[in-house]
Amino acid sequence: MIALLYLAVFIGGAWLSMSLAASPLSFDAGVNILVKWLLLAFPGVGGLLAAYAHTARAEKTAAYIGWQAGSPFQFEVAMANLALGVAGVMCLWMGHGFQAATGVVFSIFVLGAARGHLDQRKKSGDKSPGNSGIFLWVNDIAAPAAILVLLAIRGIFGS
């Protein structure tokens, strides 16, 4: 259900930004707002919360994903999430190049995680909510797809 929080941050932030923007909102401005808020919501808020979960609540998080508790690898995942979280928050004031880099790195990380989760489901039947639930489909597949599509649109049509 945490993926729904990220969706709420994205939708709420983008809606507020578009509502407060000068009218009429240009296509470029709309795409830029969507990119910025997707990056704040998913790698930003998502990364910071995942870093917290993998460190302060490591055993519960491992169980939620279907992992064995106590793996030192979980701390490495936490640090990768922390880095993405900080970068995602920085996207609020950084330029297009930084935003694109953050979006691509986040997408590689979570699409790779999606592959791992799907492999775990197929090989071991791991149907834990954190492995094959809504989080997989929203955070690990839909969010990076949306980010990459919007970055491509911005690169092709935008400024």
C-alpha cells in the first residue's frame, strides 16, 4: 500500500503545481511538472522511505518482501535507496540533465528489482506483498515506464 502514498504525492503535487501555474499551461511546462513530481514521489520519497525501512525496520521489511532477515545485502539496498531518495528530492530544484540522470538510474534499479521479484515468484512461489503485490506493479514497473516515456517526450519535443 506504500506505493499508493507515492502515487498520492505525485498526483497531489503535480495537480497543485499545474493549478498554480500560469494559464494556459504549455505542453512543455506540463511535461516538466509531471517529470519533477514523478521523480520527487518515486525515487525521492520512495527512496527515503525504503532506506528507512531497510535499516530501522529491517526484519519486518525482509519478511514483507519474502527475504531472510539479517542479510548484510539489505543494508546495501538501503544505501542505494538513500542515494536515490536524496537525488529524487534534489530534482525539485536541479535542471533537466540531473533529472534525466536520476530518472534513468532509478529506472534501471527498480526494473532490475522487478525482474528479481518476478524471478523469485516463478522459482520459489514468493507471493509476499512486497515481492509481487501492488508495489511491484506501481513502483517497479509503471513508475519507471512513465518516467522514461516523459523524459523521452521532453527530449524530443521539449526545451
